Amino acid sequence: MKVEVLYLPAGGSLKKVKIDPTSLDDCYELVNGGPLESVFLTATIHLFCNEEGKILNLPYNFPYVRDGKIVDHIHGDVFFCSLDSDGEISSLDESDEKFIYQKFAR
């Protein structure tokens, strides 16, 4: 079964894509080859990026802001999703999608 996530390539625009949440290959493909790093944006929204984005000198994507302060910079392509009760990737609900579009639309 596939789920819908929001994909944000560095320098690009948000778009919905479907992935197999059990396939690491699908996830790696969206973050420039992996390894995956999960970042909590809110209690219900997760960001997945390439853990080595800065080391690999991947293109800059956006600043990571927590509590109103820039705490890091995200490099490379990312995707946004929710996690289900088992910690597996799942689709975002409508309000979470709206939040992401408000914060990350270019």
C-alpha cells in the first residue's frame, strides 16, 4: 500500500508523491540517496532528509527553525509525512498539509 507524502526538492516546489512506506529505496530516492534522518517539525509532522546533506555539499533547501530560532540548515531534498502508532510513515492529514504549504511554499 502506498502513502502520500509532500516532497520538497532543494530549490524546487512542494509536490505530493506516493511512496511505499515499507521501502527504504523509495525513501532514499526522495532524499538524494540517504541515509535517512528524521526531524520532528511538530507533534504530528516529520521531515525526512539526507543525514549527510551538508557533508555531501547537497544544495541548500531551507533553515530549520525551532522555538523561533534557526537551529540548523537543511541541505538536499526532503519529504514530509506523519508517523502511525507503530512509527511507520503515513500520509499527512489535511491540516498538516496546509501547515507545510504555509511554511514551505515557494
